[in-house]
Amino acid sequence: MVVSRFAPSPTGYLHLGNARTAIFSYLFARHHGGKFILRVEDTDRERSTKEFERMLLEDLTWLGIEWDEFYRQSDRFDVYKHYAEKLIESGHAYPCFCSVEELEEERKRAEEKGIPYRYSGKCRVLTKEEMERLKKEGKPYAVRFRVPDGRVVVFEDIIKGHIAINVDDFGDFVIVRSDGTPTYNFVVVVDDALMGVTHVIRGEDHIPNTPKQILIYEALGFPVPKFAHLPVILGEDRSKLSKRHGAVSVRNYREEGVVAEALLNYLCLLGWSPPEEGREVFSKEELIALFKLEDVNSSPAVFNRDKLLWLSGLYIREVLSLDRLVDEFIPFLNEAGYRAEKEYVRRVLEKTRDSFETLKCGVERLKPFFAEELEYSEEALMVLENESSARVLWLFLQMAQDVELSGERVKAIAKEIQKRLGLKAKDVWHALRASLTGELEGVGVDILCDILPKERVLSRLTKALNLVGFQQG
């Protein structure tokens, strides 16, 4: 059975690159009818927090990622201790009593010679008696893996192809720190092996770790899984995607009101080539059916924020049901301080869902439907202070008093006002928009009047006239 996993560290927000790794691992397991494991790698005690873990789980759930098994590495220290002792007993690992100062001195000498640093191996030749004596003296020690000399580790990466790395490049490495905490390259092997992981899907920055891990698999007698290293995601300037490119975490886009399925959909298209060229919208079920690791490109993908927002807008306009859109929209509305009946929100969105790309932008754009008091932009005030605008509003008030307002009725009244005052159409509509929305751009006045209660329309017109001190003479 195929088993894949996602193994994040709860040391920060879920980065888009890590989210894509989770998605690809999840889709691969589901495509093959296998198991998907979520394992929180929280052995970094200083940086890992429960709050980041909580947000990590929430964001994965929001994206639609479901896991079959869940683990925390901090709950498994006894397991790691057992396998570290096995490696020492078999001679594949040894205690290293070198102090921080000694190791720093070695590092400095390597720098002076202009060569990459690798541990000298001075403790690998200690006799058992010497080790026991140092332990009795209470000297702290780490545990290092004994790397065989001259070995070239070779593996076939599903995405990157043939990879060969000489172990002389890194030398004996630490698998347990002197404080007793195990290191990444050690625990990841123990966990993946004991959890039956068959395919390790992760970012290409882990390629240098892979030969170290393969050596540990072999030393413990575990089968080596298949590896698939995903290319990095770049910003539009072709540098690695980072905070200088703006929002780079799932949480950022979730708080912006990007549709979850749109983000999932977009991240899938970063580096994966679906069999149907030109198609860009896929349901999760379709992605599961179509996804193959062999279709992942080996070259970096470029993140385009505008494309993501366009896709989110497409989901809002065409994919989400109206009921789902209302349910997703209301929390953003409430967060902005607005309250409205659900049925009223539904009527608003039914008419306006094609005018925004994120839910947060939707609240901003649609605030004339929900605000009790308008704020007027400088441009809107300039329009209202024009005498012709005031006459438009005064005449509209007179003509609207005894009729039922609707979008069509408003268009008819506007046309009549234009004719009576000899104005251009835009002058009439600018005056109405400025008084009813406080802006010169935004939702259509006819749509607004279709939905807003008539008394609110009339009160806004009256307030605008009072604001500029208009008096009919």
C-alpha cells in the first residue's frame, strides 16, 4: 500500500511551499488509495509552539486536507532513544565528547584553509574504556553516525532523476545532541520506517539530507522509501518566494478571504502539469483522479498573486453555491463591524458576486449595502459640492417620493433628470453614486437601489444635500 506523509515543524505559519508539499503528498496517497500521515516535527523545543501547531492543523483542514494518522515527534522520544542505542551497539554510531569550543576551532581551521568543514572524526577512534571513563567523569556527549569512507550514495528521484552524492562531502554527523534531543535526519528515518512510509515527497532543499538518511535506513535494516523532491516556488522576480514578495502563508490568504478551493487549485498548478492543457479549474476529486508525481516539473514554478486572486474571483462568481458564499462571507462582514440578516446578505451577493475576488475585498466593495453611516471620499465630496449635482439629488428626491424604487425605476428617473437639467449621463450618475456610496467607483447605483430599503436611499440623498448646504431657490 502507498503511504505518504507531510511532516511540518510548528515554528511559524504554513508557508505556501510547504502547503503545496502537503497537497501533493495528500493527492498522491489518495490517487493510489493509500494512507496519508500528518506528523508534527516539534523536536525543536525553543521554536516549536502549540499555537503554531493549532494554526497549522486549522489551515490544512481549511484547505481540505484530511489525514489518516497523526503523530507528534515530542511524544516519541523513547522510540528514538531505543534506535540510537541500537546504532551505538552495532557500531554505526558513537558518543562524541568534543566541546563546542573544540568544534568551533575545527571549523575555523577549515575556513582558513578555504575548504568545507566536516567533523574530524577524532571521537570515532575512542576505545570503549575511554568512552566509559569520559562518561563517568560526567563529560557531556552527542551521538554521531559513523559515515563509511569513500561511499557514493545513489538514488533515483521520481522528479529529479538520478542523483549521486559522495559521503565525504559531509562526514560523521550528529544524530542525538548533547542535551539528549534527537536531530532531524535521525528521527525522520525512524518515523518514516516505523510508519510504513513508501514515498517521501518534500522540497528539493532536502536533497542534501537524503544520503545521510539512506545510510541510517541501511544501518537499521529498514527498507529505503522512494523519494520525490519538489522544485522551489519562486516570486515573480525569480528569487525564492519569501516575505518580501508579500503574503506567503496560507494564513495570510485565508485572512484575505481567498476561497480555500481556489488556493488548493492554484497551488496544484505550481509545478504540476495536468493532462488537460489549458484547463485551470479542478475539483478536489478531479485532482485526486488526475494527479501523478511523474507529471510534476523538475524546474521551479513562479507564484503569481494576480493569477491566484483571479482564480479566487472565478470561484466566487461561478463555482461556489450561493448558500456557501453567504456562509463564507458573513464572518468577514461581522469582523468588519457590520451586521445584517442572512437573507439580506444573500440578496446582495446574488447581485454582486461578480464584482470582487476575495471575501475581504467584497466586504469593502459592498459596504454601501451594510454601512449605517457613509464616509465620503474627497473626490465624492467635490462632486457633491457642484451645484448641478445638488440639483440632481433634489430632483431625484422629489421624483422618488411616491414610487417604488427598483433598478429599472432608478434608470428611468436618472434619464428624466438628465433631460430636464440638460446634463450628461455621467454627471447624473456621479452625483447619485457619490451620495449613495460615498465613492465615485463601486457597485452599480441601480443594483444598490434594487436592494437597499427605500427609506435608506432617501435619507442618504437628504444627508448629502444637507452636507453641502443646498437650498432650493
